[in-house]
Amino acid sequence: MKTCSHCIMEDEDWKVDYVDPYGSVMKWCDYCKDYYVRANKELYPEIFGQALSKIFESSCGNAYDCLIGLSGGLDSSWVAYLLVKAGLKPFAITLDNGFDTDIAKHNVEALVNGLNLHHEVVKVNKVQYKDLQLSLLKASVKNAEAITDHVIITKMYEYANKLGLKYIVHGGNIVTEAIMPKEWGYTAMDWRQLKGIHKQFGTGSIKGFPHMNLWNWFNYTFLKRIKWFPLLNYYPYNVKLAKRVLKEELGWQDYGHKHMENIYTRFFQGYILPKKFGIDKRKAHLSTLICSGQMTREHALELMQENYYSSDFIEGCRVRRFDKSVICKYFNLTEVQFDELIEQEGKSHTEYPNNEKLFKRLSGLVEFARKVAVSA
């Protein structure tokens, strides 16, 4: 495996010539190339005000202007801050899956109180949710966190539709998330896959569990005309600035690496993925920050030498053991039983029922929907 000379991603074969403004020729990986292609097409900071105006106008006198998800993480927190400071009234929802860290809970409370947000906590059937989560672990697929993302997206569309809101404003963005190898996972929105895995490994009924199929997505997107809008692509998003402002004005607290505001997600990305599949998502996250000019390659390499959980090795190991004990207790498994699950050979999502071929056939429709969603 070769490491890119620009970011820290690895690949077996990359030969992308990049000529800098001074005439130097460098070999960059495809991930870097793709980042700049996407950045040129999908970043619109010059029309931030126009985007906010469209969101406001879409509410048509509604008590709220748009819907947002609030996890306590940086991206969603910054979205909430930008909207409120611009004079808009977002309706915020938070999924309670029982794994939010104390820092995440503090951040949500600080944002709700500091920004005077209308906020509701979304709960799901914990028995069904746990059954689906354990089924994904038993299936040994890479995206064992898929059910969480699936529920969050489903509930956001449901709330937006119920409230008559045309914009779901989310924290997904190019400058911190553009790089992510496709082979590191599979879409969380394939309900056929999730249902098929549960049928094979689950123990109870999931009837009535919140989900979204292709018809639901088509209905929300084309008939209801609800936009899934990435506001941070319309703003000159700087991670350090966002953290500083949120800390100083609202008492927001940093929680470490991306997506570490949730215990289950933290353990999944910091332990399960590296141990079972040899995947460390920090490489992709840090490489994206390098490409967006918010981190040096040298600093990224230094961070990769640290324990995922903490720069202090002993403290990091302590937190990891805590996470493991919490998750084993949650699933009613001994650590030996849990280790046996993790040590099973990893499997591809293609080994289970899926709609991947159908998604590919509908790729043109999906791309059109994406363009409609991000158009200001």
C-alpha cells in the first residue's frame, strides 16, 4: 500500500499528476483529486445569504422555518448556531438511542437553552432497536451502525412532513466529510438489507419500526418536495473557528474525534472497525481536513500515532474498556461472547439481500434529487 504525498490515505495504485501554481508536479491519490472535483462543484459560500432567504421563504408563515437534527456534535451544532444567528427558527430533534455521552447531552442542552430552540427528543422501541443492532453485528458487515443513521434520516423526513417544512438542514458537508472510500461501508438507507439481516439473525418482530423504503424517499423528495439541504456547503466552514465560537458563546464542549459524541458509534469506529476490518476512519476524516486546508499533513500523521480514544494511552484504554463493558451489558453478552462476534470473518453487504443494483439503475434519479436538494 502506498501513502499519498498530499493526504494520508493509502491505495494500491495511484498515479494522479497534480501541478501546483509554482509548476511542481506531485503524485496525489484519487481521493485528493475527487475532493477538489467535488469542492469545485458543491461549495457555494458566495450565496450563503441567498440560501438562507430560500429557507425562510419556504416556511410560508409556518411557526418554524426548517428542521434540523441535533446530536451535540460539531457539525449539527454549528448548523443550529448559524440558522438562529441569521434570524431563522429551526425545529430541532435528537434521537435518543441510550448511548449519548455526558458531553453530547451537555452540548444539546447548551444549544437548546442558549439558542432558544424548540427541541424534541425522538425515542424508538428499544427492544426492536437492540435486536436490529445485534443482528448487524452478527451479520459481520462493515456498517454495523447502519440502523442508527437509517432511523435518524427516517424520523427527520417524518417530522418535516408532519410540520409542513420544506427544508431539512443537516450538517453533512464537503470540507470535513468528502473523503470516504466506498469499500469501507454500504448505504444505511437500504431497508431491504436491514430487514433481510434481521430476518436471518434477529429474534423478535420489527413490525412498526421506523424505516424508509424507496417509495417513501420518492414521496418525500418529489411529491412533498422536501429538500435534504447541506447548509455548511454554503458557508466558509472552518472547524477551529466553529469550535471556538460555540465554546465561548454557548459553553459547548469538544468531545475528541468526529462522531465521538455517542458511545456506540465511538466504540464502533474506534474498536470494531479497526480490529475486524482494519479500517480507521480517522484517515479519511483527517485527509479531508488536509484537502480543505484546515490541517497539515504532518499534524494528521501525528494524530494517527495516538490512541483513537485519547492522546494519553492509559486514559484511552480506560475509556475503551468502559465502552466495551457498557455495550456488552446492553446486549446481555459476556466479553468472551462479544469477542467471538468481533472475531468472526467479515462479510460483504452483497452476501445479504440488498437493493444495490436497483440503486445503481436509479442513480440518475438520485443525482437529480441531490441537485434539487442542494440548489439554493
